[in-house]
Amino acid sequence: MAITQANKNPGDLLRSSDWNELLTEAKRLDDAKFDKTGGAIGGNLSISGALAIGANQFSGSLNVSSNNPVQIRLQQTSNNDWSRLVMNANGNEWHLAVGAPGTGVSSNAFHVYSLSSNRNIIFATPSGNVGIGTTTPNAPLNILGGNWDVGNSEGDLKIGNDTYRLKIGVALAGGGAALTPATGSDSRS
């Protein structure tokens, strides 16, 4: 029950019924907010400042601290959607996502998705296969390929540094693959 506002003038008496109504409303408001030692919040919650959980200092917008393992759980309960963590730094947006069982090729898979390139950069399946540039990895590490010209690019796979490296590139059409050993010479087959 919300209090009906009745303006009082200085010196007006406060009736006991008004006082009791005020205390009842204060208790209702206290009970309506979430309990500091448990409970749930119904509806939306907006925090304009930082939020600290288990800590009194703020080292970012959200600071979670615990003596126990820290876990942040994102759970989506529909069978045909995703649970995702979206990170955006001034327009550079990346998603970490898990597909639910009914999401087709994404079913039960883990994705690292780049919004700027509009594609999955890394795609991991429940069987343990990891794809780079592909959403259908069929080997423990499946790299899409296509950067075969290792004379003019770093290829599809580079091991080493810019001076001493092994570069491997695979053509996706036509013939050929390229391999540049650490000596820098070019051997194509």
C-alpha cells in the first residue's frame, strides 16, 4: 500500500495513524527490495556505477572476488538459442558463445565470434575438435586454409618468428600447397 501524500504545515500534529502508515510503508519498501543476505530481484536492475560482489573495492565495472573458485554463470534455457558474453571496446565487438542443442551446426559448440568480420574465428565442438576459420572442424585442429602463397603472405600456419619461421599454406582450389622452411627458401609442390 503506497502512502497518499498529504502536505503538512510546520507545527501541524502528526497523528499516530499517519505515523503507523509511514512505518508500514517504510517496511514494505524495505521488504520489496532484495534482501542483502539472499533473495532475488524481479524485473530489471540498472546500476549506473560499478558493482562489486564479495569485495569492497572496485577494479572495474564488475568486480567479483571470493576465497572460493569464482564462477559467473550465463544460462540460456531455450533449446534453440545461445548463451553469450558480449565484449565491446569502442565498437570492436567480440562474442564468446555456446550454442544450445537445437542450434543446428552450432549445437553444443563453443564459439569466439568477431562482429567486425562477421564470422566465427574459433569454433570448438563437444568432441574436442577446434576449427579456425571453419564451423565444421573434423580434426583435432582444423584450419580453413586458403593462404597458400607463402612467398607473399605468412600462409595458414606459421611457427617461429619473423626471421626464423616455418610457413605452411594450403590452396582451397586448383593445385598446390606451399611450405617455406626456416631458411627462407621456397619449396612448392
